[in-house]
Amino acid sequence: MLVQLCTLPWLGFVPDDVTAAPPAAAARVAERLGVIPAALRLYGKRDQTRSDHLGLIATYLEWQTTPAGCQAMKELEQFLLDRGMEHDSPTLLFNLARASI
């Protein structure tokens, strides 16, 4: 779970293979976890690990799901589309989406 908590703010998402992330990002995540970058290869070996951890993180961060097509989701999509046209930064869009909820 700590891998995902450390990866989200740095990359804006959790890659399927954390070690496939850019070396600087993997090194930063490893540093935050207090492990060597090679240790990240062990993360997610069990198929269900990532899903289990995402569920725990969603609960910990009090994230809520929003049904597709609802008014709140349409407004968020429009907001992100407008910002996406202004900026070329996926992490910016992630942070804006997170802050607007």
C-alpha cells in the first residue's frame, strides 16, 4: 500500500510495473519508502495486490465513486478538458480533479 501512496503524488497514477517508471521516479518512491529501487520489483507479484491496495487507499483517503454520466462527473470532465487544453501536464489534471472533489 505504501508503494501506491508514494507513487500517486509523484507520478499521478500507479503504474502496472513500478520499476518500469522513469528511473528518477522509481528512485524517489524507493527513497520515500526507505528501500533500494530494486526492491520495488517485488511489489505486485500477487495478482490481487494492486487492487487490494487501491481499495485500501481509496478508503484511507475517503475517495468516493461517482456514477458515470451524473452531473458532477460531467462538470468535472468539462473542467479537466478545459484545463487540459491550457496545460500539458497529466499530474496537474490529476491534482485538479482530486482538489475539486
